[in-house]
Amino acid sequence: MKDLTPQQIVRELDRYIVGQAEAKRAVAIALRNRYRRLALPADMQAEITPKNILMIGPTGVGKTEIARRLAKMADAPFVKVEATKFTQVGYVGRDVESIIRDLMDASVAMVHDERANAVRDQAVRVAEERIIDILTEKAVSEQVEAPEPVEAAEAVPARATSRGRRSKAATPVMASASAPAASAPALASIKGAGARGARRVKAQTRKLVAERLARNELDEQIIEIELEPEESYPSVFEFVAGMGDESGDGFQEFLSGIPGGRRRTRSVSVKEARRLLAQEEANKLIDFEQVVEDATQRVEQAGVVFLDEIDKIVGSKVDSGPDVSGEGVQRDLLPIVEGSTVMSRFGPVKTDHILWIAAGAFHNAKPSDLIPELQGRLPLRVELSALSREDYERILKQPENALTRQYEALLAVDGVTLRFTDDGLQEMADCAARMNNRVENIGARRLHTIMEKVLENISFQGPDLTGQTVSVDAAFVKERLAPLMEDEDLSRYIL
């Protein structure tokens, strides 16, 4: 974050989002202010609160994408929630404090993944050693326990016979393509030469197994592995989170006395075993208490909550009875947005410095219809403009994750080369603009429908078009969309 100036943040957002310069400037300043605050003395840091943002604009213009890219850029815990999912405290439904609990879960997962990546190489090495032990024991035990046929002693490779029989042990050979096994002389060594000979054969077999495992020759072999018991009590922890301090601590002590349970045994391929065991070994190398501590710090200092559809909880005033999903939710949001302590299953979380970005179309309501206290907690307001025909064309061309690039990559899997001409992109942009004006303005999301309809036949016939090049020009687009564009009633249901 230190190296990102507001201008650089805006340029980074420009790579994925077309237009909306005012909104980009607002979030860029908010992100830079976080770095500035952390550079101040501790007593002053506590006094500086984030300037939460209210984005106003129609659907499909980039509100959610701006917030998501911002959080990814800052490597910050991020959660997107719909305001309509919550009800007032005391009624059936999700309460607003679950927003912070979800944010904490996301932060713990983020930090845990970072720590797991840091120790991945070490964990993989330990996991492979465990797999080699399993395969070696399996190979030796199967051969020792199997009855030795008379032919086995005579089935010595020609090169071994020419050199004479070895007195103690021979180099292990593979009995089959699937499992490593000891040779007949090695078996005789195991059965008759005592523990010393058995150890030597086992060491030789282990070396051979390790070499084959390194070459991925044993990936499809099925083995049995033991895994640590799963110790997840999400519902219990949610229950504890709602308790008082004393009762919650007592219940945690009760949980600590519960036995961990038996280890689980699973039959999986060597390839899958490598993944499962590496994950288990990584968890052993990670200090989970430190993960929770760092995750809590990230949430409190850098967490971002995107509260969408906030205009939907602006309801008409009710003369009697509680407004469960309207003003009641707004009132419950007040202390969390302003700053309070929320209990999560990982402990208390302070919300004083979490950045809130609220968004809504406000077609049937005005921002001033929010209760005054909530308006004061969203001091910055930015209005996002509706997209024009030129914007749709830029969306198809400029962003790094543009739909055109996505479809080119998808069809390249089937060996089809897809090429979009300028007049073809202009025609699709024009169709999107006309449909948004005619039916319902859903912004850039209309391009998804247009693109899918234009390329429907190519996607369906893709495997049969291998090696061909398909040019998507204006004539191609008109041919596919003309019936829908001319029939307004039909387009209401398809586009």
C-alpha cells in the first residue's frame, strides 16, 4: 500500500473498469488515507476514522467491481453483502453483526492461505516421505506374506545370474507397473537373513519407490492414509460468540476437554494423498493462534465491507409495528459502522476503522430517505453515471478481462480461432445500448447476454470447428440478433 499513490490506484482500476472517474478517485483517496493514518502516532491513529462512501448509480455500471478490485489491490479482507438479507435483531433472519463475522472468516482464510503457501515446499517434502513409507511397507509386506512359488527362486534376471547369486540381498525390481516389490533373492534375504538383511532390502526398496514417486509414475496407485480428525464446530462457536464473557469462556473450557477423536483412514490415489497430506502437514507447521491474531489485526485496520442494495432497506414509514427489514436494519447498522466490538468465533473484533462502501441505484428512493444517523456515517457520496454506447464498445475492447478475450481463450481450447472486427464490436455495443433503453437498463451485464447469443452456435459446434478461424463482424452479429432486435416482445424474454 505504501507504493500505491492515488494516481496509481486509479490507473490500476482503469485496467478493469471503464469510466466512473469520480468513484475511482474517491476510493483511491480512501485507500491512501489508510496508509497515511498508520504512519501517524498511535494516539492520533485512534482519532482518525475512515470516510465511508455511498455510491449512487444504476445497476451494471461498476460499483461492485470497483470495491472488489480495491480490496484485492490492498490485499485486504473483503466481503460483499446484500442489505436485504438482514433483519432487525430479535427477529428470524441474519443480524447485521454476521457481516463482521463473515469478514473475520474471510480474513482468517486469507492469512492461513498465505502461511500455507510459505511452508508449502516443506509440507510437500514431509508428505512425500509419509507416502514413501506407506508404499515401501506395502511393497515389502505384500511380498513377504505372499506364498513363494517354486519358480520364483529360479526367476532371476539373466544379468544377475551371469554375475552369480548374491548372498544377502539383490537390488529390488518392480513386480508390476503399479506397485514396487522386492526381488526373489531379496525375499529370501528378508525371510532367512534376519533383521539386518531385511533393513537393507527395505532401504533399497525405499530408494526405488522414491525415484518412481519423483517421476510421478505411482500417481494413480491407491493407498491408505491416515488423517487427523476434523475438529470444526462452526455452529458451536457461533453459539459461544453470542454468550457473555464468563459463560463463553466456560464453554470453551468444556470443548477443550472433548477428545480429538480417532484418526480417519482414507483410500486415495498417490496424487490425491500428496495433496491431502501436504495440507495436513502445512497445518501442523502453522501457528493458528498467530493466524487469528494477524487476521483480527487486518480486519480492524484494513477490512472493507461492500454493502449493496442499501436503497432496498429504505421503506415507507410504518404507522404501527416494527419495520423489521427497513429502518430496523438501518438502526442496527449504526453502531457497527460507527465503531463497536463484535464477538466472532475467533474472539472480539473492533469495527472502528473498517471501511464501508454502500451502494444502491436509488430509483424509487433518495439517499436522503435513509435515517439521518446512517447518512452521517456515509459522508462521501459519489454518483456513477449510466453507460453510453461508446462505453459498451470500450468495455468490449479495453479491460484486461474483457469478454472478447475471455471467449477467445475459451474457444481456443477447442482449437477455434475467434476474431472480433471493429465493426462487429460496434454493432454489439449498439445492440446493448438499444436493448437497455428499450427494455430495462442493466448496464454492462447486457453485454454478457448479447455475447452469449451471438456466439451460441460457435460454442455449441466448437469441437467440430477445430482448426478454423471464425470472424465476428457486423454482418455476423446482425444475422444472429436481428430477429430479437426487431421483435420487441420477444426481446423482453431473451435479451
